[in-house]
Amino acid sequence: MSQPVERLAAAIDEHAENVAKFKRGELTPDQFRPMRLAMGVYAQLAHVKHMQRIKIPGGQLTAAQLEALAEVTERWGRGLAHVTTRQDIQLHYLEIEETIDLQRVLARAGVTTVGACADTLRNITSSHLAGVVEDEVFDVTPYAHALTDHFLFHEHNRRLPRKFKIGLSGSARDHAQIMINDVGLLAKVGDLGQGFAVYVAGGLGSTPEIAHLWREFIPVSDLLPVCEAVVSVFHRDGERKNRKKARLKFLLRKIGEAEFLRRLDEEFDRIKAARGDELAAEIARRASEYRESEPPPLSPSRDTLGDGAYARWKRTNTIPQKQPGYRVATVKLPLGDITSEQLKSLADISRRFSNGEVRATNTQNFVLRWVPEGQLLSLHRELSQIGLAEADAGHITDVVACPGGDYCTLAITKSMQVGSRIREHLVPNGSRQEADDFVSALGEFDIKISGCPNSCGQHHVADIGMTGLMVKGKDGVERPHYSLRVGGCCGPSARIGERLDGRIPEEETPKVIAAIARHYVAERAEGESFRDFVARKGAPEITRIGFAAAEGAAI
């Protein structure tokens, strides 16, 4: 991020002043709330502790920034950081005063928290594989950073009706999940060169919406006017009285798609006429300033047979880059958590085995790019020593979960605990090896868990998605349950998962998920994805198979 250090420092100074006023009683909690949120600070645990969200544009972190994150995690975050589904980092259990020095340490490393929460443009996401895979049109990372810098102190930022999200993907695989963003940008090449298809008004929450196509193609020179047009219409016409109806998708639903797109066209034309040349020059300049760290030289080929654990990790956690001789290695983080010591070690590992960077993924992992293939075995050994060499990234045991009731004041259930119990139910009375073999046979399969309907765990767009809720039993006692959806996905054919009938007690959900997965493996057609399997079999059959495993406990 290239924002002037002075502006970031001034924002932190203002935050420090607001904290002091709040502590002196000069600001009420309601007055202070939007001020702290605008600096990425949430209240948690009955408002006696706080969570700090840290923006990581495109998920991209240098080794030096990892070390800064390790420092603040160790000093103020109880030694544990959490990677989110929007490529952010979160720290928990903070005193409000601690967020000031924390933000200053991060700012010195070029990391900011400005706009990480509140009614702002949130962290701008992009594919963690941008620039290194064959099927992408072009590397979108420079534009993620350019948009971040342009909007960080924009006149509308911090003054929007509600939060606003932008994502960029370079290929149809849509690793940035553009179809659930307020603005989704898909790389394309047209007669005018590089550009984007533009999708608008996507989002999840309790009433999800898949984004709508606005423009088939815009050249990169029009990227800022296009994004400014959507932000401007949202700022002007978005709902400001009822926060539950204040996202961009609700404006589209209220006025209709045709009128919504007409207003975007009108605003785009106005901005283009007034400032088109200026904004085209700005995006070209900002994109040209982007630099990725230099890759390491290719090392001589070594014996990379390794043991069974290495072979499995290489198969499930690495992919070849389009640059010959290099691989991307996924560092699987259990439920998105990583310790301060692991962060420090990973910074060192990134310098020695890749290009001195990592990227956070929206599946709550890190990836190391530009790893010479001859270094993979040594890399695996180093990751093993710090407890980060677990295989099966992107498989059923690589669960995505929001922080849940362990951290969040809005959560209904403790979503992270459920994810850790799935493996033991995959093979009844079987061994760890049998479970691993089943995971391998199942292939890539995503489980996403949200502790409430807000969908921070993105349960709507998972192979199996779970939503936490409380259900009162016959004895009058409320207990945690989950509602399930199946067959959701992102990408150009994005769809919201189908809801299964009934609700499942929390302790039964791993058993139900395992039963559905086993049914899929046994009944799928050759090459059939789970989402296609759901479409063919139908939600009622999936419900019957899964709920039968709960031994009558589901309601």
C-alpha cells in the first residue's frame, strides 16, 4: 500500500484522541462506536474487550509485514492471530488503549486498519494465485492495490450507508469470490486491451444475492470511474434509516435491476465526463507502481521422494506455477489460526524458500508462491517443525469457520469447535489412515460454518454450509443447532446452496456431514462435482441421507 505515511499516522492520532475522550467520558459509547469501527476495532465479550481487524489488500504480505504482525500478536493478541474469509487478520481480547500502539507498529510496516470495519470500503480482495497460474487472463493484483489506495481516504469512505466490498479475479475459477461482492471484477481482454467484466450488488448475510452483470467489458482505464459510480450511487441512494436494509443489494431489489443499472450508467457517464482523463492517468500510474518481490533462483533438482506425509502434502497442498520450475505451496492453518511464533518462523521461511512474501486466502490459509520445486522437500520439513505442514488443503477437513461465540458478540454458536470434530466421523470405527484415504478419495470439498445468519463463514457458497441457531427443546432449554445448505459455489455459475429441511443439534453435525460425504463418494457419476450431484439428486434425498445419521436427533 502506497498511501502517504503522514495520512495513516494522522488517522491513528485521531483514533488515540477519540480513545482518550471516550475514557474521560467526553464521548458516549454510541458516539465512540463508529469512530473505533472506522479504525477496525470491534467490541467483544460484553464490550469489555476488543477485536482489531487488520486490512491485507489482496492478501499480500511481505516477510517484514509478517514480522510486524507477529510482534503485535505476541504483545497484545495473546499470541494468536486469525485469518478471515476476506484476507484480513484479526486479533482478539484487546484493551481499547492497546489498539493505538498496535496500529502504529503496523503502520510502520505499511499495514493499516483504516476502514477495516464500519460503513466503509472494506479490504479489497483478489486471487491468491494471481500472476502464477495458466488459466488467468492477467494478474489483477496491481489493480487491487490501486483501488485500495484510491479509496482509502476517499470522500465517501466512512460515510456510506453500510459496508461495501470489492473483489477481483483473474480467471473463471474466481478465487476472489467476486459474485458475492458489491463490485466484482473479472479480468478480460477485448479490442481495447486488458479490462474487466463488472458485476454488482452481490452479497451474503441473511438474504444472499448473487451479483448482477453490469458491463460485459470495460478497459482498465475506466476502472476508477466504474467503481466510483457504484460507490457514488450507493452513497446517494442507499438506505440510511434501517441498517438491516442498507446493503447495495437491497437498493437493487427496491428499485429493480433495470433502474439500478440505469443509475449506474448515468453516474458513470457523469464521472467520466468530468474526470475521465484524470482517473485514467491515476489508475495507470498506481498500477505501474506495483512490484512483487523477486523470485528466488531455481535450485538444482534434488531427490524429492520424501516419506508418505510429504507425498500427501505435495499432492494436496502444492500446484505448479505457469512459470516453469516453481510451485505454489498452501500453508494450512487450522480454522484460520496462527501463533505469533509461527508468524515469525513463516517470515523466515518465506525469505529462504520463496520470494519473501505470503498471501492470505479466503479459505483462511496462507500460500507461499515462487517455491523452487527442488526446495519442496526442505520446505515441508521446515513447516513440519513449526506445526504447519498438515496436508489436505481445500479438502473436507480444511474447514472454514467464522470466529463464532468464542469471540463474537453476534454469534449464536461456537462454530470453530464443530470444524475440529469432523474428521473423527468420516470413517466409523476406522483408523486415521482410513480417514485420510477417504479424504483423498473425496477430493476437494469445502465446509463453511457461520455462527449466525450474517454469513461471515460464507456458508451460502459451500459444498456444505452450516448456520448456527438456538433451538428450544421439549424441556424448554435452548441448545445450539445448525441449519445446513448444500451445493453452493462462486464463479460465473455461482449459486446459493439449497437449504436442507430441519435443524441438527450441534453435537450431531459432524456425523451428518460425514454421512453426506460418504453418500456422494458412493453414488457420484464419473467426474461429477458435489454441486452437480446435489442438483441431480435433489435436496430431499440429501436431507434423508444426512439426517438419518443423526439417529433421529434432528428436528
